[in-house]
Amino acid sequence: MNKKGPFAVNEKFLVGAGVVCGAAIVAFAQLSGHRVASDVSYNDVPLMSKVAKAPLIVTGTVLDISPTRWNQDDGAFWEDTAVDALGVQTVDSGVPYHTVTIRVDETLADSLGFTAGSGGKLTLTVVGMREDQVAGRHPDSADGADGVDGADGTGVLALASDSVSANVGERVIAFVHPGQLAWRGGPMRSILAPMGSPGTTVLSEAVLDSGAFVEAPTFGALVAKVEAGRGAAEDR
């Protein structure tokens, strides 16, 4: 845990991510009262590197995108504070995350021993607040008079949000890597996470077919590149 000025930076949430997975950090800035701003930033991986190196690549349909939770058992926001000459300061704070559940159609590459098979479910853990986080009110305000646009119900303001480029019901291709999520009061939790920035790692058919990626101008073209480079994995 590092602290620099008003910011507390938590770099411990995704152990083993490294350059291949795409490193990310969560930063927190204390605002007035007990409000905290959360900012998640990713160091992304080029698309063709994901095609070549992702331990698990699947196609499927998004079944669910969970609400934002925080890394402790009850899922509520938490923070640790200390008092200095400037008053109460946030020195550590919860890591926001949400999950994306995919019904798997095909496993294109797999070195993890993934066993769901066609029609099975894959749950990805995405560090960060989901993009459609509902605006809430300042938790210190009884009447909501000093509410903050963009804050969630705990008064946490997302400075940036990076979720998957798909909605529930959309077909996607996902590049997946194992990782670990720091957990308050307990050991690290093993997770399956997007290999890099979620918005460019869990890609919808609509986004790919729009020509957003020169390397693979359609969903079918990207699947073909994976199959050519990795070979279609046997369904499990």
C-alpha cells in the first residue's frame, strides 16, 4: 500500500498479472466528508498478443453482469483511515469488482484445464466499477442535499470505469487469464480475469463487426485467427 498526497494506491489486488495479463492499479482520492473517488486503470495487451498468449479463449453469450461489490465477505465498501495534521485521511480502501457470467459456446484455446464445455458457464471477475453504476447520495447526508453525480450508494465516485464491451444477451469472445484478488481479512482469492483491459478483452460481436479492430474486422475473422494460431480446443 502506497500513499502519495491525497491518493491511496492499491496495487495488490491482482497478483501475477504482469505484462502478459495486463497490469492494473486502483487509486483512491479522499473527497470532502467520507466520500472517496475510485479510479481503475489498466495497462492493456495488444489484441494479437491475446490471440497468441491467452491461456483460455472462449466464445459465448453474456448471461449476467453483476452489480459492483467490494473485496470483503459482505461486498460492502470499506476503508481504513488514519489521523494526521490534516485530519482524517484514507490510507487504504476496498477494491471494486463485478462479475461477468458467460454461457460458453466454444473453447478455442485452453491451457487451464477449463471443464465447463459447450453450454457451461464461465464467470470472469472484472476489477473496477461496472459502467452503469447507479448514481447515489453522499452517505453523510440525511436528506441527500449534497449528493454527488456519479457516486454509488456508498458515496464512492468512479473516476473511470472499464467493463466488458457487451451487454447481457450479446455474443462475445473472451481472452482469459488466472489471477488473484486481495480479500479483506482473509487469503487471496483465485479468480479468472480478462487478459488486459476488459473493454478490449471481452469483445462483443457487434463491436468486432463494426470494424473497430483492423487486425480482425469481424467477429468471424477474429475467431478464425484464433483457430489458425492456436487450433480449436476439444470441447470439455
